[in-house]
Amino acid sequence: MSNPKIFQLSKFDITQKIIELLTNVCTRAILFSVKKEEKDATQIADELNISLSTVYKTLSNLEELTLIQVEKFVISNEGKKIKLYKSRIAKAEISMTDKEPVLNLYPN
């Protein structure tokens, strides 16, 4: 069975997925890296000393949940199209209620 698409997930499922992402140190580091200025995956990997494959996987997960966006595309010297990413969130707050977590995201 394939993974559900974002529009098929319940609000709780989306909140859970975002909370899971935000609890990952690598994910948070990438979000902080692209909070103030857009960067490509190679710049992020070099800056944070994280493997490029990990950066691409994390960016994909963040993009799927719309926590980052592609600000623009640039063309490399080799003619490759390169995405520049920027965080869509400036702040996140997670609190617990009696029944479920509450997630508040603030725009960047």
C-alpha cells in the first residue's frame, strides 16, 4: 500500500508528521540554515557537515509538508537546474492537551 498524500491525511496525522520532523536534530539544523536566506542542497550539506543524500531526503520531507519552499531556480555552470530552498516557518510551538498535541507554526 502506498503512502497517503498530504490531502488524504487527517489534521492529526499532519501534526504528528511535522512534530516527528521537528524532533530530528538534522531537520532542525536544515530549517535554521534556510530561515534567513535561501540555499541549495550542496550549500546546506557543506555548511552543516551533513551528507548530501541526507540533506536531499530531509528537504524532500520538509517540502512535502510545506515547511520549506523553493524560492527560485538557478542554473549551474554545468547547465544544471538547482533549487534554492527557504524556510516557510520562523517559529514552531508544540504543546500538549489532554487528548492530542497542539502545533502552532508561525510564518517566516
